[in-house]
Amino acid sequence: EKLQNLEVDTKKLDSSSDKKDHRMYNQMQDLINKYVELSKQDPESEPSWQCLSKSGETKIYRKEEEKDGVLLDYLVATTSVQGVTAAEMAEVFHNGKLKLEWDHTIEADKKLETLDELCSVYHQILKRVWPTAQRDIVYASHKQKLEKPGEHPSWIVCNVSCDHPSVPEGTSGYTRATIEVVLFCQTVCDKTDPTRKDVSCRIVYSASVNPGGWAPSAAVRAVSQREYPKFLKKISAFAVDHVKKNAIEF
Ligand code: 18C
């Protein structure tokens, strides 16, 4: 399946946030550019991407990468969710209060800092995967609207590891993992006065996770293969249910 039609004018990226001066802002813009470019690639035709699973609208690909013995696989998943718009899907993924409803990998989650209304820093403790040490992550989560003239806007959320003085690495008692996770959402709708039945959301989800510490690659890949499809099913079902009684938001 071609992903080319997700093209967005990256020069006209932001219109939703008026405050653009927090310390993660420029890094987030670089990430957005990188992932908008990546979403135009067709993993099907790239020999370095291996298809992990196909089930209905959901396709999951992995590019295996190891650097100096550290596993740095890239994962990309595409799916489509009926009855939900890009704005609504991005909000479900980004909203710190909703995360525990769909992210089954979280044991505990705490907001450390609000950088602006669209960007916050979190400390998250993950469920333990036996027999390795329990992991935690500290990351900034940034949401942004991507305007495209004549179309409903796309939305993107970037969750990227950062340092935070309240939980320096090595002080939490957990093994620190690092992440670069991006959810790119595009509304599909060709009606002028749409009902819920007339909208859907195309998703490109990309994840690059460095588990940190000791974790055998084969075990990490097995955990990934099990957990990403489960996550996509859970967040999709949650989003459909969460928005069904609300007015449609673009
Ligand atoms: O995108 C997701 N959630 C976001 C919002 O909460 C969040 C991203 C989180 C990615 C977390 C990765 C942390 C890795 C380490 C812990 C793994 C715990 C798995 C627990 C299973 C019960 O910004 C949803 C992500 C959903 C899928 C995550 C799968 C991660 C797989 C990586 C494997 C790492 C294995 C670690 C050691 C295991 C060795 C046997």
C-alpha cells in the first residue's frame, strides 16, 4: 500500500500553538519533518523493511538495526480507524489522563512538567518483562496540527526521551529505556456534512525503542511482536468508544 498520499507541506507545519519557545520545541520540529518524510515511504517496496504482521487494515513492519551490540530496531505500523478523525486520535494518544485506559504496558505514570499546552514531560514505569530488569522512560510528548490547504488537517504526536532533573538516569531504581515514538494521523472524509460513519483516521505509527541495560535481542523482538499489535487494537477500540457520543472534531 502506498503511503505517498500522506504528503504534507512541511513548510506550513504549525498553526495550532502560539507559544513556540519551550526547550524541546526545535527538536520536535526536526522530528516532525523526519517522520512526515518517513511516512511517504512504502515499506512494502523497501527490502530493508520486514513485514511482521498483516491483519485487516493493520500492517506492521520492522527494520532491524543493531549498533555496537545495542538493539535499535525501527518499527512502523499503518492502520485505519473508522469513526474517528485525526484530531481525535491524536488527542487520545497525547492526553495524559487517557493513556492508562489504552496503554497496557504502563505500571505507573506521572506528569513531571508542562512545557506548554501541547507539550508535557512524563515519567513512566513499564510493566516488568521477566527475567529482565523493570524499565522506566522519561519523555516529552508533543502534539501538533499539520495544515494542508483544502483538506482536513493532519495531526502528529511525538514522544521522545529527554532528561529531567527530577528523575536523573540511574536514580529511579529502574533500567532507563529511551524512545522515539511518533503517531501521524490523517483524516479520510469526502462528505461536506459528515456523520461519524463518514470519517476515518489513517495512522502511521513509528517506534524506535532502545531498551537500555541487558536485554537479549531475540527476547526484545519477541516482546515487540506481541505488544505493538495489542497496543494498536487497544487504542483503536478505545478511541472509537471515547468519541462516539461527541461532535466530530477536525
Ligand atoms: O506508544 C505507546 N505508548 C506511548 C504512550 O504511553 C509511549 C511509548 C512507550 C514505549 C515504551 C517502550 C519501553 C520499553 C521497555 C519496556 C517494555 C515493557 C513491555 C511490557 C509488556 C507488558 O510513549 C505504546 C507502546 C506499546 C508497545 C510497546 C512495546 C515495547 C517493546 C520494546 C521491548 C523492550 C523489552 C525490554 C526488555 C524485555 C526483554 C525480554
